Amino acid sequence: MFKKQLMLLCLMAATGIVFGQNKNMLLCDNLIKEGVRLLEEGQHAQSLELLLEAESFAKENKWRKQQFLAINNIGANYYSLFDYGEALDNYLEAYTIAIRDLHSKYEMVVLNNIAILYSKEKKFDKSYEYFKKAHSIAIKNKENTKRGLYAVNLGLVANRLGNLNEAKSYFQEAIPLIEGDKNIKQQAIIGFSENLFFSGEYEDAKRRLLSLLPDLKNERKGNLITDVLLLLSRIAYSQNNMSLAAEHAYATLEKSNNVETRLEAFKQLSKIYSKTGKLQLALNMKDSVLFVSNRWNEVKNDRHFETNQVKFDIQNYQNEIYNNKKKMEATKKTFLVLLVTATLIILLIAVALRNTYIQSKQRKIINARNEEVMALELEKEKNEKLLLKERISEAETKTLLERERLKNEIASRNRKLIAKALHLIQRNELLQSIIDDLEQQKNTLKKNESIDTYITKLKGLLDSEKEWRNFIDHFEEVNHGFITTIKKKHPNLNVNDLRFISYIYMKLSNKEIASVFNITYEACRKRKERISKKMNLNNSSNLYNYISSI
């Protein structure tokens, strides 16, 4: 039904049913609106289908706002599917459109999305940089709610960077601006509580979280509930209350299906059991950490994301050069200043990438040393599981490809059958027309035996048994024993009944079937009712649904 609606919208635009530029733009807006709704409902394949159609439509007509919205929400779909590399590709394209063709408020929206991606990849320096840009644009445009949101995001990232005083100031800035948005305010309270936890103010942090938890449970905000529970577990751990810390960690696992959250909860339980001397339980939790980490790494494409990070930085630099070209034309001095600035940016990016690489390498060395004790015991089992999984994946892929090929082949053959049936319909209609004309001439002229002979021959052609046998052979070949199955389930059906059912299975209308059988529309309807009764169906309108389910 969804694909039919999409095809109808496109057909209306192509055939001129939607007139005028404004109506075409409205169609594009509606495609985007519906795509966003499906995105929020988690129907990503359908959402992407609509948004890609809208993006193509907008690009063709040079509607930059619609093109930006479509591409940005395509990126949001891929983000929800954990394909961060593809998400960054689309955000990059949306960012280019925003800074070249649209108001800066669109730029801040996509900057926020890019910053979230970097945060997910724990690139907090880069995340902070782009949140800061979005925050500055919000201040400039007096977008107070957006400013509050970006201030909360900056506070969360500053917590991760260890800049606790700076984070606290961002949360204090945000709270008055987001009074009207309960969801953002709740996130701000959690972030501020985390700041208090990092600062060692455990009781104050715990008091704020416990007062927030009932509202979150009433509103069924699962992600925020698990954030609160995990933070409460860490506070209890820091206060040496291991039983309470474990209780909150297990509650987090119970309420969360999010891979990242479960990973953090298993890590927390491993720390708790290690500290309490329950080494076997700690080892079990480490096994769970490894299992969840493997699942998480399968979802993400780190290599593609790293490539796109560099690609985005280069594109961002090129966009800055593009925006500053007009200013550089003013004077040679301005040009030199900008050139020096651009060189410094490149050096800073190179230094940042080098530091990121060194830090990543150091972390890998540390992790490798920590896991050496467990590696010998787990390596054999891990390799066997990976090999089995690869074989299963290859087999599933081959099966899917073969099913798709067979499905396409059957669809092609059914289209040919329908074309043949329609050809029979047209031929029968033409023959019936000729017969009617000859009979009228016979009535107006003197009796003519040759005319009677022609009429008899033509009527014979209307019901060609050879045509039917050829058709049924092709039909059985394409639909793999459909007629045989029907005959086994309903042996009381005669040849004409089976022929009638075959045309219904091919979705021919009553009018078209009546033409094939050379009967009236009413006779066709009655025959359909009679056949339905033979098949013990209460209503003839259920006939197609029944035979298509066989």
C-alpha cells in the first residue's frame, strides 16, 4: 500500500495532475513530512524511500531548503541504524548546502548532528568544537531554545573532557532557557548530576537523580531511566555501597536494549565484582563485555567513519575558503591573513589527527596488555564462533540472492501472462464487435449463408480450447502447480471454474474476465459467486485473498 501511494504521487507529478510550481513544492514537502514521521516510528526503509524521492525531486527543481531537509533526515535514518559513516556522508552534503544556499539556522542544525556523531565515536574534542559552533549561531540568531539545547550538549561533552567548571556553567546557562521543554530539562538535570558526581558531590547528585526518576518512569522514558540508574550505580560504587551499585547496574540491564548502555552496565558490574573479590562473577561480566563489544563493532564501520571524518574536515575547510573568497577579493592584505589562517587550520587538523592516532594506539596497547590473561582461553572459542558466523552469513546471502532472482523471474513471467490474457481480451472484444456488426447486416440484408458461416467461425474463435491449453501450461509453469493445488483442495471444480480462478489470481477485473469468456458482466459476477460457494467461501469478495494464500 505504501509503495502504491508513493508511485501515485510521482505519477501525478509526472503526468501534470499536480499543476504549478507551488503544488509541486507542496508534494515535495509532504514526502519529507511523511519520511520524518516514518523515521520517528522506526520504519527506516520506508522513510529512506520517501526521503530519497524528495531529495531527487528537490535537486531537480533546485529547491535548496527541501534538498537540505531531505538529506539531513536521510543522515538521521542512517544514524538511527548505527551506520555512522553513511550518516556523516549525508550530514556533510547537507552542511555544504546550508552554508552556501541557506540561512545559518540550517547550518547550526546539521552542525549539532555532526557533533553528536563525533560524541558517539568518543571524539569529544571535535564534538565540542561543532557543538560550540552551533551554540554561537543560536546566540547570534536569538534562538533561545536551541541555545539551551546546545548548552546542555556542551555541558555533557565538557564533563567527558574533565572541564567540570566549564560544564557547570553551561548547565546553569541552559536551565532558564529550556523551562518550556521538559525533555531537554531532564537531560540537563542528568548532565548536571553527572557533573556533581565527577566533582565528588555524591549526595547532591544522588538527591537530584532520585527526585527525577519517578517522573521518568511515569513518562516511560527508557533511555533517560537507564542513564539515571547507571549514574546511581557509579555513585554507590564511589561510596563503597557495592550491593546498591550492583542493584542499579542490573536494573540498567533489565530496562535497556541499547548496546552502548548494556556495555557500560556490564563494565560496571565487572568493576563491582572485582572490588568485592568475586572473581568468577567479574570474569563472567568481562565475557559479557567482550560479547557486547563484538556486537557493537559489527554494527559500526569504524574505518569508513574515520575516512569521512577527514573528508568532512577537508570539506569544512574548503567551505570556509568558499565563504571567504568574496572577502579575500577586497584587499591583498586580507587575502594573506586568510591564507595564514587556513595554513594554521591545516596544521591544527594534522596535529589533532596525529594526537588522535597516538592516543588510539596507546589505548590499544594498554587494552591488549589487560586482556592477555584471558586471551589464550578465549581465542580458540572466539575464532570458531567467527568462522561459523561467516559461513552462516555467506549461506544466508546466497539464499537471499537466489530468492530474489526467482522472485524477479516469476514476476516477469506473470507480466507476460497478463499481457497474453489482455491480448485475448482485446481479441475477443474485437471479434465480438465484428460478430455484432455482421449480425446487424444480416438482419438488414437478405438471408446470406456466407455471412452465417463467417459468424459461426468467429464465434468459434471466441472460445478457443487450444488458446486455453497453451495459457494454462504457461500459467502452471510460472506459478508452480497452482492449478494442481486448487484441484486437490477442491475436486468439485470443473475446467471452466479453474480457468475463471486463474484469471482472478492474475487480478483481472470482472469486465475483463467476462470479455475472455464472451459472457455478460452480470453472468461473470454470478459465476464468481457460484465458484465461491463451491469453495465454501461466504463472500465472493474473499475469493482472491483465499486463492492467493494457497
